[in-house]
Amino acid sequence: MYCDSNDIGEEGAEAIAECMEMMDSLKKICFENNGIKDKGVTALAKALQENDTLLSLYLENNGITRVGAKEIGQILSNKYKLSKINLNNNPLRDEGLSNIAHGLLDNDTLRVLTLQNVGITNVCVPKLADCLKNKKFLTKLLLDGNVIGVDGAKSLAKGIKDNETLTNLHLSDCLILEDGAKELAKSLENKRNLLVLDLTNNKIMSDGCIAICKAIQQQSTLRELLLTHNFIGVGGAQAVAKVLANKKYICELGLGNNGIFAEGTIAIGQSLKDKKYLEMINIKKNDAGL
């Protein structure tokens, strides 16, 4: 069912939910950008009580708070086939995520979890990390725009350390800093299928970048490496260059605003000579002086 960007509001969501109660084979629900809020989510949860076919649920940008998050937690607990959920741009905050975490613990089929810009901090990340430890099929995790900090990065690293299926990890604008990057690096060593790593704007510095690069050095699957605005310097750029040496299929590289200067730029350039699949490279504002 597609009902995105129609601004149906709470009453519209309730009306549609009544119809959904009779839809026994419903697999995908898209309600993005509709302002359904907590009341709409409550109606949705009620309508889905008897549904056992739901695979994907998209509720991005709907004004859902901790109250609605509790209902979402119930949906996660009861829908044993649910594999994708998108809750981006909802003011869930820490209490809301805690409510969702309870439901996540009971879900063994989750493949994609999208929680960008939902206002969570390091406070609730340990609960999320505990939920992720047993997610054997998790492939994509998106937490961009949540200031989880160093402590949050450490907790998250523990949660995904033993996951061997992760392909996409998005943590831009999370303020994980150098120490957070070092801890995260430890969890990336066994990610043999990693396709996308986005650590944009985290101030991981040179040593944090070097740690990350060492962790993904032997992975040949990487398609996108996004490290813009991290102050990685020349040393970080040289570490990235070593990583790129065996990344045949790299197609997107973000290194802008990193102070890599001419020396770092040359190293990156040399590592890209045979990268025929490269589609985008960002090295702006690096004082390359070439």
C-alpha cells in the first residue's frame, strides 16, 4: 500500500487503517510524509494485529514521538516476517527508541533499519546495540544525524561486531570523533560484504581514519567510502589510498574538507588509476595546490 506525501493526517490514517483490517495479504506499507502522528500509528498498529504477511513498513517524517514508538515496538514484536522499517525524521528521541528496542528484540528477520535524524543520543544506543547482536540477517543500518558521540559509537560497535551480513553502514553527522572511530573499526574487521561506509562529518581525525582503513583493508566489495569533513590529513589520505588499491569496484569516494593537501591528493590520485567504475569523487577544499 502506497500513501506517501499526501498529508493525510491522523484522521486519514485512521480511515485507511479501518480498510486495512480486511487486507490479509498486505506486504508493504508506505506512509511517508503524511503527518499521521501517534494517533495514526496507534490506528495502524490495531489494523495490523491479525496481519502475518507484512514485510516492509515506511513511516518517515510523520511526527511520531515516544507514544507512537511504543506501538511500533508492538508491531515489530508481532510481525515475524517484517524485514524493513524506515522511521527517519520522526522525533522519537531516546525514550522512543527504547520503546522500539523492546520490539526489536523479538524480531529475527530484520534486514534494514533506518533511523536517521530521530533525536537519539548515546543514552539509548546500548539498548539498540543489544537488539542488533542477534540480527543474523541485518544488511543495512542507517543512523545519520543522531549525535551518539564516542560512547554511542562504542556501544554500537559491540552490537554489530559479530554481524557478518552488514553491507551498508551510515553514520554521518554522529560526532563519533577519533576514539569512536577506533572502536567502530574493531567491529568492521569481519564485514566481508561491506558495500557502503558513510562516516561523513564525524571529526575522526587522522588516527581514526587510519584505524578504519586498516579494518577494511582486505575487503574487496566496497562501492562507496564517504569520509568528507573529518580532518583526516595527509596520513589519513595515504591510508585511504592503500584501501583503494584493491577496491576494484569503488564507484563513490568522498574526501572533501579533510586537509589532505597536495601529498595526500597525489596518493589518492595514484590509487585511482585503474578504477574504471568510479562515478563520483569529492576532494574539494583540501588545499591540494596542484
